[in-house]
Amino acid sequence: MKLSKLTTGLTAAALFFSCVSASIEAASTAAASTSFKDVKASDWFYSSIQKLISKELVNGFEDGTFKPNQEISRAEFLKLVDLSLQLDIPASLSGKPWYTPYVSAAVEAGIHRTSDFNGNWTQPISRQEMARITVRAIDQTLRNTKTSDTQLVYEATKRGILSGLTGGELGLKENSTRAQATVIVDRVLTVLNGGNLTADKRAASYAEVAYRGTNIETMWGGRIDSLPLSENLSYNVRGTFNQILVIDMSDSNSPFKNWVPGLLKESRKDWINDYLVAFNITMEVVKTATNTNLYFKEMVGNPYLETAIIYPFNLKSKLNSNDKINLGEKNKITTWYLATIDRKKLEFFKTKNWPFFYFDWNNKGNHIWFSKEGRLFPDGLDK
């Protein structure tokens, strides 16, 4: 592809994500500079801009600015990723938009699917759309397999490509800026070059919960079977485990920690070095029984988990619902069951791959397994 053909389609308002070359007349000395009037060395995106400029992947505008807060379009971001991957870009076609060759190259490589979006290329790209493209860019196994958006976002956060916004929220519908795009592509290049990234634990937790219904892998490095999981809690009640959230009570920045304004363990002991495990359960009466109301913990239990509640009772929390179910009629309720586990005990279980994550019927030996035999850590020593 000749660079002269590439530049003819660019307008004055384009982001100029292109290889810097003497043959590109639009790239003036100011535009190709590593110093911009609107970028400071203390900016969180500064090093990423410098890195991408050094690789001749981005430059600025002729007025000496980079416009870091300006939104980036779908076409512009896709072009930047294409160039970062050094894809074979076909020649531009007369009468076609400037981005047509980049779209074709991305589809051919498998980093973009027309089912994701196949139009409105000049509109700003969302963080969700960026996640799809970038995680496929770093993992070829995701290019030709059936994947969901929640899976791709989780993969992007788990690998450190996508970080959360303030508070760790994912902001998937929000449009991305030039600054965010340069940081994301910088991370892609780091991974492709064999480097490691630090994942944003809060963002990865929220993404994992959206994908799997739990954040156990993010918080503990373990895996459970897919949620929701439906099992009998007794002869009368069937339970569906919708979500299982792990909260590090020693970490003020732990995912979902703001859902726990106060806590009381059944033993009244301190919980600061514990993990709180919150089970969201739908309980349904399948066989009625007169004059009977039961809490979840009255039907099943676990010897390694200690029941807890949000306390004082008047505190507002999304977890502050621990309801009985009335067996007198067929009905169902959704509630939370909270339990804690000591950090040192968990580390022991992890090392040994100890079977600890399950529930037993309180009146029978029936087991409710969340993974094979309740073991979460297949890489443990189990000695």
C-alpha cells in the first residue's frame, strides 16, 4: 500500500493515527513532536503517548496539541490497532472511505467481526467495543471462537488491558478518548512483546461477576462451576445460586466493599482478616409444609464458613436481606446468605487444594458442590 493513497482520505479533523513518514505531508514538525501544549509529563497517559510516538503509531495536530480528551472514532481506533499489529493493509479503493482497507484487514485477521458493528465508523468507539478488539488482538484463540461480550470484557480486565474508571466501574457504554486509546494500545504492545500487566482487581471482579456470576478467580485464583447453579436445599425447597461474591474485609478498596457498612459474625469475633463470601440465592418451595418458616442456614451448612450478617441492622446495604421462606405455600424469594472465612485458613486450603467450598444438608449427607468435590485450586499440592 502506498502512503500517498492512505493520506488522501484523511480530513483535517482526523486523529492522524498513522505512521510518521517524510512522505506524509500533513505531519508537520509540530504534529510529530513528542511535546504537546496540552500534555504534561505528570499526566497518567503521558508515557503511553511517548511510546506510541516513538513507534511512529501516533502523532498530534498541526497546532501543537494532542487533544487527549477528544473522542476517538471506531475507524481511527481500528486503524491504530491494525498498525500496532503490523497487519497487511490492502490498497485503498477509489471512491471508498479512507478507513475501508483497515476494516478489511481487521476482519481478515479476526480482531473485528462484522456482527460487532459494521457501520457508523466515524462515531466514537465505546469501551465495550475497544475491549472486543484489543483482547482478540492479544489472544488469537479468541478470534475464531464463539465468545460473548461479557467474556471478552473479563478477558480484557483479567489481562490488564482494560482498567476500571473511578471506583472500578467498567463504563462499557462510555465513549473512549484519544488518551485512553493510547494507553490501551500501549498495553496491547506490552503483552504482545511478552510483558506482564497488573490487572485492576476491582474492574476484573465486576467483569468476572458479569461473565460468570462470581469473582472467585479474581480474588482467590480458584474456579467454580458455572452459575446460576440449582440444587435442592431440602426435600421442600430448591435453591438457585445466582451470584457468589468474594469481598476482602482487610482491603478498603476491595470490590463490593462499599456494600458492607458493618458486619457481625456468629461467633462475635473480629473479621478484619477475613474474606466475606456473599451468596445470592433464590429459594423456591417445591413441596409445602404447614407452620414452617426456614432460613437458608437452617437447611444447609458448611463447617469451614461462619455465618455473618450486616450489622447494625439499620445499616443500608445491598446485602442486607436474610429472609425466611414460608413453606406453607408454593412461593419463592431471593435473598443473601453471608459467611466469612479466615485468610490464613484459605491459604492453607489453597496450598492443599482442600475440599472446602460446598454446602451439606443439615439433616442428611447430601452435598451441594460448586466444583468437583468442593476443590477450587487444581494446582494445589493436596498433600
